[in-house]
Amino acid sequence: MIAGDAHVMSAAEQKELGSEIYWGCSDNSTDKLTAPPSCETGAISLHVGFPNCWNGKVTSRGFGRNDTRNVVYPDDDRCPRRFPYVLPRLIFRIEYPVGTTTGKITLASGPSYTMHADFWNTWRQPALARLVTSCLRAAVDCGNNPRP
């Protein structure tokens, strides 16, 4: 699954920029920004939230393929009718130690608005199913290192 688009040609084309995909300071002193800021901490953060509503279809397999078209973001905290399966919420937060006077960076994919992230589910499926049932579905905080 991929969140964001590495191939956009402008910030306006990055659909979730400023909401699900955004920049900030490592101390959370900013709102959800569309470009990297200069931060007193000397570190900027990138947040990439993945879509978590699924239509139940798996259409491709193998390296270099993804099923991003089968997942969408919730609308008003609800999954659309065509995407009824709620997935666990996944957010990547990456910090870049760039110093205090620069908010200008370039990514391997290009300008800062080309940010994106990929997710491969490599969990042992029986262990993941136990965690989903005993933690997520039971609304129990199982901590940072739960035992499946």
C-alpha cells in the first residue's frame, strides 16, 4: 500500500497534503504544514498517514505491485459504503535532523511535496489476527511491545 504520490508535479496535486500527509517540528509545535518548516529543535518531522478503509479486494501480488486503489481515507471518521472494512490506523513519523535555520530539503523523489511512504504487511498473520482481536477490536491499549 502506498500513501502519497512520488510523481506529483506540484503541491496541489498531492491530495492529502496538509491533512494525512504533512510536515512539522519534532516537538509538535506546529500545525499540519504543507512544506518543511525551520524548527528551533533542529529537527523537522514528516507524518504520512495511510488510508484505512478497504474494499476487501486484493488485485495484485508480487514485488513492485500495490493495492492502493482498494483503500481510501475515511470521510468524517467513517468508511465509505464501498470500502466497509476498517484497517488498523498506520502513521509513519520520520524525523530529519536538518538544523535550526533550514526548512528547505529535497527528497529522493524530488521536492518536499513528493513525500510518500510504502507499507508491506510482513506480520505473521496468526499473531497479527490475535493482536487485532485482543487490542484493537477490544479497545485495549496493549502498549508498544505487545505479545501476540
